[in-house]
Amino acid sequence: MRALALNCTLTASPGGSSTELLAQQVLDALAEHGVSGEMVRLVDLNIAPGVKADMGGSDQWPTVRDRILDADILVLATPTWMGQMSSVAQRALERLDAELSETDSEGRPLTFGKVAVAAVVGNEDGAHRISADLYQALNDVGFTIPAQAVTYWNGEAMHTVDYKDLDSTPDKVATATATLAANAAHLAGVLREAAYPAS
Amino acid sequence: MRALALNCTLTASPGGSSTELLAQQVLDALAEHGVSGEMVRLVDLNIAPGVKADMGGSDQWPTVRDRILDADILVLATPTWMGQMSSVAQRALERLDAELSETDSEGRPLTFGKVAVAAVVGNEDGAHRISADLYQALNDVGFTIPAQAVTYWNGEAMHTVDYKDLDSTPDKVATATATLAANAAHLAGVLREAAYPAS
Amino acid sequence: MRALALNCTLTASPGGSSTELLAQQVLDALAEHGVSGEMVRLVDLNIAPGVKADMGGSDQWPTVRDRILDADILVLATPTWMGQMSSVAQRALERLDAELSETDSEGRPLTFGKVAVAAVVGNEDGAHRISADLYQALNDVGFTIPAQAVTYWNGEAMHTVDYKDLDSTPDKVATATATLAANAAHLAGVLREAAYPAS
Amino acid sequence: MRALALNCTLTASPGGSSTELLAQQVLDALAEHGVSGEMVRLVDLNIAPGVKADMGGSDQWPTVRDRILDADILVLATPTWMGQMSSVAQRALERLDAELSETDSEGRPLTFGKVAVAAVVGNEDGAHRISADLYQALNDVGFTIPAQAVTYWNGEAMHTVDYKDLDSTPDKVATATATLAANAAHLAGVLREAAYPAS
């Protein structure tokens, strides 16, 4: 099985990214369940505004979309700004909106059977709400959400420490990441064997 | 398999309830997949404020909780007030928070393997956001969210027509309900056969 | 001028309440600007489900409503459960929904000219989103939101320390509370002198 | 007084935009209160990802920022995608995050005294939640939210009619726009005369 992590940081490569650190930890945890992983930092690409699968011109979403459709598990990883997901994550969701009108020969969205999980970091507050928004958008377009599908870290209110600058990964974050990975790998496996019915 | 619908209307029995109508339509659609269903109107019971599985005294949540734990599929049905879920739905989520500390002999929450879906009605605006909030809270405590797990109806902005007063069920709502039921029944079935791994 | 704080904790009196502590700090800060304050712990009262100003029977919302209408500043104080405001806070908002149909002799809601602010506590994550929800609901029914109208505290992700158990009030929280109070008192004062126009 | 409308459509000029139509209606309504208005369609500009006031290079946010700081009233106008504000609106909020560290000689954010309102359109569902998110983010960085500060239109659930294709402006939308404009103009005027106190 394969996982694709979308790193939705606002920081272009090679800048440091707390989101990348947490997303990589998710991929590492998935690897323990036999899932191979790769990551793309969306801000390095030209993801055109719009709600079609291909907006034409220099739009690079189509290559990202191909990798999503190749994957069994999508890891949506985002920083927290003003308590909300990044505009880069929001852009990715808008582009996934096109999947509502893309179906297989049996009328199912191409995303049916794929599993989506969330990874959220911020120096403060926002993870519950962002995971809510991610679940809704990704579920609407056809992804299944495994039990306890988010790992996250937020610092104490109004502080400015970044996840990537912590001395070590907090135990509770590591535990959440491990549970997420076990559940996502399990669910993607069973859905591969037993596809949703045709509509 | 069994489904339990929590009708989170603010209206006590025997008052009419749009939420009940949509929840019943979900149960009817699940029945077509061999799932037996029952419904409880929470506002008719005394659901105490708090975050324990049993708040003592005249608290009636423990009987609701038993029925949730007996079910394979939880249907959380809520009206929309001020763009948000009802306080009755919020109360139910708070009580489910206790499940985070209730685990089986292998360390898994008792909700693992259960599937949750949402049904949202309102004379206007709110369903996407409410389904987001429901998914997050229910997923946090261990439920799995099948693909396209919400059916909903909202009227045009700032209008006052109720779902129960429509001449007929809109086709798009009926289609969403059917998809939700097929996916929920399928996923609950496969998770019954293949439980999430112990942690 | 007068302020009323609604403490929306789930804990009945005389139980300890972090929400009460933060709400009292807001009232104390408002007092420095000549605003007298009082607080009500809603969970101690019978606030009936529904969306009318008076649901009849033993409903105690009408007395709360009178105190809201007597106040210049409303302080909505809530704990955080599952990343969301409490069901008690949600219930208060539902009851305020009735104000949309209560207007003065010039067609303005009785809430026009009143100022609303938020106080949010939780051992983790949720304050931004809860303040968003509170602003929207309170603004919809006619309250004005002063600049930087929230004070809040959340601990580090997935930790369990309560605000009331901190050794001292964090400086950043104290600063946010002071700014909120200065702005709320100022804005309530100017709106008292210069009412919104009749519609 | 001056108003600036940020049109956060995903559609580049000269494509049709429901968001532009509603934003223009807000500006027209403000003009009746003596407020001059202008609009910028952000997707036509290069608004760099990041959270600084100027991200350098070809970033065009600084010119937008100058116009925001020149205005008394900010109209944030956004379409609804997947129940959420557009990524273009989210990007604008991220850039406004920089205002938290920009203060005048008395320690106040440069946004203090400015008023913000919201205009939201979508062929379905999302306006309450989007106005919540806009209020929170704009209020956090220093804007004041006048009573009933949103005008919006959403069609019936799961339909696809656009606001710009309606035969006429619904009466309820026109009324909401008029109230918003009267309140925003009034509040911006009184805050101009009576600035928030220095901190």
C-alpha cells in the first residue's frame, strides 16, 4: 500500500517546516505497517485557483492528483494560522472538489476506498477545528476516515514555540501518531479487499 | 447489524420534528441493507451535563450509552440553530467524551469498529459545518466515518420552510441518504469481520 | 455601565470552575473602567430547550434574559469540550435566537448597542474556533464585537492541566483580558451615546 | 469615509463573479451613507504565501495592505467552496496576521478603529460558518464587528444556481445588506470620533 502526504506549509523549500516533521512522523509510522510513503510540499508547486481537476496553463495540480489517485492513504498535513488551516490546504481541498464529478465505471468517485488522515501543528490552538474541516471536505469527496484519524500538536495559548523546535516528540503526540497509522493502514487494507458497493 | 439514531431536536415529543423525519429516512435506507434500526429523541430524557459515562442521580445517559454500545452504526441527527448543531447534540457529544477512557481488554475504545454518520436539517445554512463538527467529535472518541457520511437539507438563505413541510423528499437528499446507508452498512460489516488492531 | 457574565461551565455550584475564574477576571478588568458586573452560572438554572424568549413552565431563561437586556456588555464564558463550546453555551445561544424577532419601537433588536465579548478556557485546543462561533451567533442577534474581544487559555495539546490550577495567571492571558476590557468598555460607552440608526 | 472590498473569488478577471455582485451591492449600500468604495479582486494579483506584511519579490500584498490601512471599513467578500471560505480569502487573513505586530505610537494595532463586515455567496450551505471564521480572524487582528455584519446568499441544499444568475436580488438579502451598511457606516463614524484607548 501507498501513502501520500500533502505538506501544506506556507514556507517554500528548503525552509524548515514543523508540518513536514509531523507528516514525516506519520509516514514513518505507516511504514511500520508496510505502507510506503512519499511527500509533496504544495507551496513549491503552482497550484492554480479553481475547482476543476485541471485548470490548464502552468497548473501543477494534475501531477499531484495522479499521485493522490495512486495512493491508498492521503495524509493532509497543515500548519495552523489564526486558528484555521493554511490557504495552501484550503486550495488543495478546492481542487479535490472536482472529484465529485469524476467517477469510475460503476458510478463511484475515484476516491472511494481511499482513507484520509490529518496532521496538524501550530504554536497554538486550532487542531480540533482543523481536523473537523479536513474530515468534512475529504469525506464529502469520497475518502473514509479511520478511527482517531488525527495527530496534532499545539503549544500553550498565545505562545510561540514551534513543533520543530521541541527537544523531543511529546509522548502523547507519538501515541496519537501510532494509533492513527495502525488504524489507517488497517482500514485501507480492508477497503482494498472489500470495495464499497456500486451506486 | 443494528443502527441507533439519536434525534437531537429541541422539540419534545410528540411535537413534529424535521430531524426525526430525516433520521427515519436514514434508518429506512439502512434497513434495505439488512440493518435493524431504532431511534431515541434525547430531549425527552434527562441527559445530565458533564463528561462522565454516568453522572448519577436521575441521569438517563447510561441507558442511551448502552444502546450506542449495542449498535454497529450511530446516526447523529440534529437540527441547525444559528448555523450550529443543537445544544442537545452538543450534550450527547460531551457525554461521549467519556469513551476516551473506556477501553476493552486490548486497550481499544469500545467504539472502535463502530461507524458514525450524520443527518442535518435546517431551514437554512449550516450542514457542512455541522457535519464537520460531528465527524471530528465522533472520530476523536473512536468512530469510523464511511465515505460521504452525511445526508442533509437546508433551504435557501434566510427562508423559513421546514424539511417536514416539503411536498416531497428532494431527489438529491434521497440520493445522499441512499449513498450514506450503502456505505455505512458496508463499512460496519467489514469492520465487524476485521477489527482494528490492539494498541 | 453594567456587564453580565454567563458562566457556561458544565459543573454545578459549588464545584470549582476554570470558566468562572476567567470570567471573574474579565469582570474585574471591566470594573477598572467603571463597569459594574455580575455573573450567573447557567447550569444551576433550568434553561429549557427551545428558541423562544420564554418556553413556559419552569423555564428560568426569562430572568437571565432580563439581566442581559439590563446589561451593556455580555461576557460569554465557556469551557472547551471536544474542541467546541459547552452545550450550556450552545443552549444560551439558541435562546438568544429569539431576539431576532424582538424589536424596539424603531424596529431595532433590543440587543443593538450592546457589546459582547468571549472568555474561553480548556485544558487543550479550541479557543479560536469557539470565539468564532460565539461572535457569529451573538453578532447575528444584534451584539457588536469590540476589537480583540476574546481572552482565553488552552494548555499544550493533549494535556490535562486546568486554568484554575495554574500557579498564576499567565501574562499573555492577563494582557488579553485587559485589552478586551478596555475595548469593550470604550465601545459600549460610545454606542450608548450614539445608537445605531433605526431601520 | 472609505470602504475597501476584497473580492476573494477563485475566478480571475474578467470572469463573472457572484462574489463581486454581492460585494458591489454592499459598496452601493455604503455609498448611501456617504462612504466611498472600491474593490480589488485578489486572484488577479500575486499574493504570496506567508504571514509577513511584505513577503518581498513580486508579492503584491503591500499595495492591498496600503488600501486596507487607508479604509475605514473592510468588506471581506468570499465564495463558498466545500462549506468553507475560499483559499484566496484564507490567504488574505494569513497576510493580515502580520498586523498583530504592527502598532501605532500608542501601542495600538493600525486596524483599531476600523470596521469589518462579511459578504458570503454560494450555491449552497456555508455562510454562517464562514462569517464566524471571518469575524474571528479579523477581530483578532484588531477590527471591530458592527451589529449584524454579514450579508449572504446560499441556495437550497445540493443545488447549483449561482447568485449572479438569480432573476433579482432576494428581498431578505437586500434587507441584510442595507442593515449591514447602515451599522458599519455608523460604527466606523463613531470610532473615528472616539478612538479606542491606548494600551
